[in-house]
Amino acid sequence: MFIHIGDGNVIRSKDVIAIIDYHIISSSVIMTEMMDAWKREKKITGPTKNPKSVMITKDTIYYTTVSVATLKKRTSMIESISNLDDYSNEVIP
């Protein structure tokens, strides 16, 4: 399944490692160092103006203007859809 994270970016849900509030990054030395390293490697994408959250995948870090709560709802919806029973074989044409 895929998650729309705003600004025309769509990523595979299975690639998501973490979704973090953008403001938490500046309060953690380790997170700041990680972000600086990824910036040097040019592996960060997305809007740098007013980001609300950061989505971390194996290969890229995405800044997004979508809040952590909204992204969580989107991933939960995908998980719920994936867990639905498939009754398509039982439908009579």
C-alpha cells in the first residue's frame, strides 16, 4: 500500500521506519546529527518551509507539511483496509 505524505510525494507504507514530529529533531543531539549527515548526502526531500513532520525510510528522509497525527491516521486506514476480509469470490454476478 501507499501513503500520500503531501506535496506530491507518495511512499510505500512498508518502507516507513519512523514518523517524527519536526520540532523534536532540534531537541535531540542525536537526531540533529543524523539529519545533518543525511543533508550532506542529499537524501532529504520535501518542503523545508514550515514542515510539521519527518518521515524516515531506509533510503530517504521526507519533510512533510502533514502532521504526525494525520500521517498516523493514514497509515492506520491502510492497515485496516489490509485486514479486511476479501469476499469478492462470494459475489454472484
